[in-house]
Amino acid sequence: MSNAIAQQRGLGAMIWDYITTVDHKKIAHLYLVAGGLFFLIGGLEAMIIRIQLMQPESEFISAGLYNEMITMHGTTMIFLAAMPLIFALMNAVVPLQIGARDVAFPFLNSLGFWLFLFGGLLLNVSWFTGGAPDAGWTNYAPLSTTSPGHGVDYYVMGLQISGAGTLIGGINFLVTIINMRAPGMTYMRMPLFTWTSFITSVLILFAFPALTVGLFLMMFDRMFGSAFFDVTAGGNEIIWEHLFWIFGHPEVYILILPLFGAFSDIISTFSKKRLFGYSAMVFATVLIGFLGFMVWAHHMFTVGLGPIANSIFAVSTMAIAVPTGIKIFNWLFTMWGGSIKMTAAMLWTLAFIPSFTIGGMTGVMLASAAADYQYHDTYFVVGHFHYVIVGGVVFGIFAALHYWWPKMFGKVLNEKLGHIAFWPFFVGFHLTFFIQHFLGLMGMPRRYWTYFEGQSLATGNMISTVGAFLMAIGTLVFLYNVVYTAIKEPKASADPWDGRTLEWSIPSSPPFYNFKQTPLVRGLDPLWIEKMEGRKGVTPAEPLGDIHMPNGSVLPFLMSLGLFIAGFGFIYQVDNNLWYIAVAIGMGLTLGSMLTRSLKDDLGYHIHKEDLIEKGDGK
């Protein structure tokens, strides 16, 4: 009995530890678990969509529920699965790669996570309160402004809260990478994953405010009777499309760029070679980030902007193919003549190259404004989009998780299970989405909940659904691998892959202060340089001394909880003014927590030199 009580206390203490933590490695775990959960929810929604479309005139779900499914699938996968999983990787790896003890603002790091989580939970509460948002994941006006019920209100409030968390996270990583690099870690010595995380953070900083503005205008239209998007009252619904895509196109690069960086690190490590054309890769990344802001209207070729605007955006869209092509050739040249080791991480990486290239080719097709009149709003676009997002982002997340799992959890994922998970997912992915290009060219519109017999669309849809089930099997095997590894696999060494960058110079999983002594960086691939000179670990840049660490705090959790409560008040005050009480309580909790944070001096604590000496040399 006493054992059970101790275990309960242990679990309670662990939960409290995670709620109050400001350690970037634990926040990475939180992002991974929450993002993984939303990924499964989004995947379940996708399966329901594919079952509905498996055969003509299916009655599996109603038209209204189908609209809610496609809206929530897209919104969940982009905002609540892909983004947090990428933030999990950035949190786990970036501070270690630049030789820092934590991010610049540990408190804000925690706040960013809890805002994202409560925003995501608020969005998903809509399923249980009379209907989820149903205006598509892009939430186009006037469909969204006239949608009955509170579904779209949940979309607006949920994404406002969640987006604030992402914006905070992006600013935090910018400051971390600019200010906290170890001595000798110049910009042109940073690993590619850190570089791409840096550019991604810049994109977040400039892209998310556009979404925030759009959501505010939508909030005022729906909850406070304004008419920004109401044509009959002098508004303009195309403004929503501009605001959404000024955010939405850079968002695609926010998702893919960090994984380009991960692929670069993985290919370099498992080819036993320096990355080919390092500086070209860096400049290509910067160029993609820059051009990513100049192409948003290619989502709007059919709204009537006119031939000149369409031409400008078509040309700038095609221009993005150039830096992306540079990257693909550099990855191939890195592997050329390398000593390649086919780990699960490398398998996902190799699968990514042709898959993403196909997505790029169909992207160039869509970039031609004249041709886009034919492709627009057909399944061709769905096929293209998923080749980029699944073939790029999801493959990348799987590759990066296999690669950095030992650094995050101290165990190497089982390689055999990793290969078994890969094949059904890879085959299923191509079965699901390749055929959709042809369905689109045959005239199947997107966002339609059914189609008729005799339109020659049944076979393609059936193949697509079979592929979706294969992807689900691959995902389940990966989850089994996670559990199996946690129970069965032995503890990982500090450097299981014979890595090249700083994160492999410290134990797996790292101590909570990361580096006992700040490392001295003497070139690109700093750990590899030390290995070539026959040294174990990295030369320290400072003598052993006391380490200053931040205290944990429950305030980020409370601030986010306050906004979550206030969100309900804003949504329902339209029906009854008493709901303003919820707004007052929620905002009171948030502002009270902010005030506490401002007035209370939190000076952190020190780990003393003597304690560090007792723990061995930390190599």
C-alpha cells in the first residue's frame, strides 16, 4: 500500500513538475505529447473523410458533419499537430546545438506552450457544444461570417490564443540564437537545423500578426456586429483571403524549413561527410524565407485580381523553385561518395526527396495562373498540398524524431520497428495522394462530401482510402515502437550516431543544465573537429564555475487558463450578457498572473561548482 501511495505521489509530483517547468527539454516533451495527440485526432478526422469518400453516394456521415471534419482536419493538422511537433524539435535541439544552457526566456517558453495547448483544447471543445467550425480550414468569408452556431467562433478564439503562443515561441528562439551562441559559434558555423529554425522564427514574427489581425476582424464581425467582411455594409470578403494567405503561405515554409535543416543534419551524419555547399544551403534558406512572403496571391488567381497581379505572383512563385532545387541537389551531392548508413531516420529522409520533389513539380503547375483556372478547387490541389505537407513535413518529423529521440529520452528507437513503420506509411502515402492529382484533372471538386455513380471517380477514391488505412497502420507501428523502446531498449550512449554537432557531446538525456562548461566552437561540425584531433568531448571555453538556473513557475499555466475561460465568455456573450462574467474571471486570472510576474523578483538559483565536480566529468 505504501508503495502505491509513493507511486501516486510520484505521479502527482511529475505532473506538477511538468505544469511548472521552464526547462526547454521538458517543454519539448510537452510539445511532443500534445502535438502527437492532436496528430492522432487530425488523423482520425482524415480517416472519417476517406471512409465517406470511399464509394459514390455514401451516407457514412452527413454533409454538415463532413464540412466540420474537413475544417477540423486541416486546422488541427496545420496549427495543432505540425507546428507543436516542430516546436518540440526546436526546443529539444536548438539550445544544445548552439552550446546554450536554455533558451533566452525560459518563462516565455513555458507560456508559449500553455497558450498553444489551451487554444487547441478550446478549438476542440466545439465538437461537444453544438458543432465544430464548418467553413473550411481557411475559414473564407462570407461562408465563415454567416455560418450559424458557434463553430467559427471557436475557430477564431482558439487560433487567437494558440497563435499568441506560437508568436511568443518564435520571438524566444530568435533572441536565443542571436544572443546565446557559445564562443566561436559564428553564424556560418551554426548547424543547418539551427539556421532553419532561425529563419522560421523570423517568418513567425512577420507572418502571424497578419493572421492575428484577420482573426480580430472576424471576431468583431461575428461577436460584436461589425461588418469588415460584409459586402452589403461596405465590407470586402476578399480582404480575409489576403490576410489569411499573407500568413498562410509563409506558414508552409514555417512548417517545412526546420525539417529541411533536420534533413541536412541527418544526411551529413549518416553519409559521414560535411554538408555539401553549406553556405549555398544557408543562402537558399534565407531566400526561401524572403520569397515566401511574396507569393501569397497564388492562392487567389481566380478571385479577379487581374492579369498583371496574377503574372507577378506567378513569376515569384516559380522563383521559389530555384533555392529549393539548390537544396535538393546539395543533399544528393552530400550523399554522393559518402559512407551511407541506412537508419530509420535516413530512410524517411531518402523517401522525402522524391516525394517532396513531386510536390514541387505540381506546385510549379499550379503557379501558372492560366492553368490554375483549371486546377483551382479540384482534388489536384489537395494532392499537391499533401505531397508538400505529408511528403515534406510529416516525413521530416518522423526522420527527426528517430534521429534525436536518444537526445530527448535517453533511448534509441528500435531500428527494426522503425523500418516496419516506414513501409506501410510510405506506400500508403503515395497511394492516397498520387491518384488525387488525376481525380482532380478528371473534375472532382475539393470539399464536396459525395459524388455520383458513373463519374469514373469511384476507383481512384477507393485506392486513396486504402492508402489512408496503410498510413494509419504505419503510424500505429511507430507508436508501438515508442512504447516498446521505453520498456525494452537499453539506455543510449551520449553519441549513438557518431554525430558531428554539439548536442552529441553531452549525455543522453542531457543534464538539466545542458553543458557543465560552455563549449568552445572551433569550426563547422565542432564535435567532428574534436574527434578528428582525438579528443573526447568538446574543449570548454571557460573554467568550471557556478551555473545560474531559472526557477519553475505555475504562472504561464494560469495565464493561459485565464484566456481559455475568457474565450468561452467572448463566444457566448452574443447569446447572454451574463457570459461577460466568464470574460471578467478569465481576464482577471490572466492579468493577475501577469501582475504577479511583474512585481515578484524571481532571481533563480545557482548550481555550485562543488556539486558539479561530484557528478564526474560530464563527458
